[in-house]
Amino acid sequence: MLIVNHEQFYTTQLGAGLGLVDETKLLLCLYESGMTTNELYTIALNSGLFPMVSARRLRNIIAECFSPRYIKSGVADTLKKLEPSIASSSFNQLLLIHTAIANRVLFDFIVEIFWSKYSGGYDSIGTDDAREFVVNAVREGKTQKPWSDSVIKRVSSYVIGCCADYGLLSSGRVSKRIIQPIRMQQSTSLYLSHWLHFSGLGDNAVIHNECWKLFGLEPLDVRDEFKRLAKNGWMIVQSAGDVTRISWQFKTMEEVVDVIAQS
């Protein structure tokens, strides 16, 4: 099963809303299993939870942000159950994963620019870095059609702002954002490993999946992460050379959610 789509064009979809952390939590409260985008919009509009948001803006948030990230990926139910029971910093990492998968431009920016700056010892990332990244992407044909300078400028600000919303960069309207120290939470690695597994990936495909790169992890790092999870009895990991076999102790994501909520 394809998790990260290399053929996905870069879009301006992040412009409908960046991280939207607070809005996502409110929408998850309203969301019920099997609900469509239109049903959620109608309930949200009548809920009184978004008094400062216009009807058109609310529709954009749900149709362009919430739905592609969480409904179409089938994770809204799981996130709804998890949100009340884990720390905001951990929950934000889960939102980051699914937002990046739905927006390839953000995914690649984090993997290619954020982590290269981080590992290179830089202390900040500027709007110029983001602009150069987007300009190169347009030149390489990663957008469906060439973007104008104004669109390039906007998308550059979107990726920077989204990284700030999820705690990778400092907030504030400044040209340079401070790189924040980030480490994958144990609950995040437990969630991501099992979500990939239940999505139909084999053991080694789980370990080599690109989603781990959002947290700066390469396959060897992922294996070490799994060995830490194994110490809690959550999986059994056997490695020989480049081949790793995993005995998965949980049979459903519901079991994983219960463990995360209690840990």
C-alpha cells in the first residue's frame, strides 16, 4: 500500500489552513464514525464552536484541510479517541504526520530542508530558505503548472507557518524562525509503527517507510526505536543483517489506542 505518494503534485492546499491544531481538536469532538465532509460541515456550522469563522472559511477548513488529512486517510476515529488522553506535544506529532502525507510540499520541506539544517548545526530557517526550496520544486516540475512569484511567496510562508504550528520552528512574524529541538515521542512511534503495519505494509517496509524521516529517523534509527518499544512488551523484534522480523502483539489500532492512553 502506498502511504507517501511520490507522484503527488505540490499544491497550495496548505493555504486553506496551516496546522489548525485547535480547530482540528474541535472538529474531532464533533466527528462521528462514517461522517462525510458535508455532514461534518453542517454540524460544525450549527455547533456554535466556531463563532469567529465565516461559513465559507469553515467549509474550506473542513473540505481542504480536515478531510484530506484525517477523514480520507481513515484516522479520524483513532485520533478522536487519542486526543483527550495524550499530551498536546504528542498529539501534535500525530497531526504533523497526516498533514505532511496529505501535503507533499510540507513533507519534502521537512525532510529535505528542516532536517538538513538541523543536522547541519544551523539554528534557524528563513523565508529565503523556503522560497528557494519552492522555486527549485517548480523548476523540477513538482507542481501541476508553473507557479507565479506571488504563489511561490505564499506557499513558502505556508510551509514555514505549518512547521511553527507543529513545534518544529519558533512562532512569530519574523523572516527567520528558530529551529526547535524535536524528538519523536514514544506514543508517536507506537502509533506510527502500528498504523503502517495495519495499512498492510510488511515488517521491513514499515521500517523503511518515509514517514519516519519527518522525525529525522533513518531505518537503523527506526529499528532502535522498535527495540525500545519491545522493552515494554509491545512488540518482539528480531534482526539479522538488513532483515528485521516483528511479532506484533496488538491485533487492532483500538488496542494500540488503549495502550497509548494508559502509558
